[in-house]
Amino acid sequence: MNIKQTIVTVLVCSLIVMGINSGTKISKSQSVGKQNLVGIIKEPLKNGNFEGIGKGYNGDIKVNITINSGKMEDIEIIDSNDDEEYLLQMDGLIKAILENESIDVDTISGATFSSNGVIDAVKDALMKAGGLK
């Protein structure tokens, strides 16, 4: 094999690998990039309770967030048609959002649709709290 054939072979293999990797699925929270709340709040959050809606597996997921002193203090799922077994797993997701002060958190494996619905609902509520761009 000469040098030209070697280069062509390496390029073709690289393109094949890139094509395979480009089809890899990632969750919504990963696909939107870093969403640290400090970086996307355009003004201090308003104190109070704000509802947000996101799409879960079986329809809308509605959350209520509590803002105190300009920071998220609590997130509560107030309505959802998703199966209870998946919603029970959202405690870890909610804890991660509050601890990291970010919606850029990993989804719960096996409950991805519910996780994304909660993340989207929190984002919607944060927009209503006057913070997100």
C-alpha cells in the first residue's frame, strides 16, 4: 500500500467513525449545552412561587418552583400523567437542579422522558420568574 492509499484509507475510516458517532442520542439537557442559571439569568429572579409546564412521557408535567432571596429553594411536581414509578425517581433530579443551581443536569436513566419534562417545566417556571433569556 502506498502513502496515498494509506491516507485515503485513514480519511475514509475517520469519516465512517464520525458518521456513526453523529447518530449518538443525547438527552435534551445535554443537547442545550451548559445552562448554569448564573449564566442565563438576565435579572434577579422574583421571589414567590411559579408554575411551569414541560412534556413528559404521557403528557404535560407541571411543577411549582419556590424562589426565595433570588434563588430556587424548592421544586415540586404538582401534576403529571407519567407513571408513578418514573415520577418517584425525580427526587434525585430535583435535588441535582437545586444543588447545582442549574438545569444542565443528567437525566435519570430509564426515566428520560419524565426527566426532560421536569427540566423543561423548571425552565418554563424560571422564565416566568423573570430570569431566563
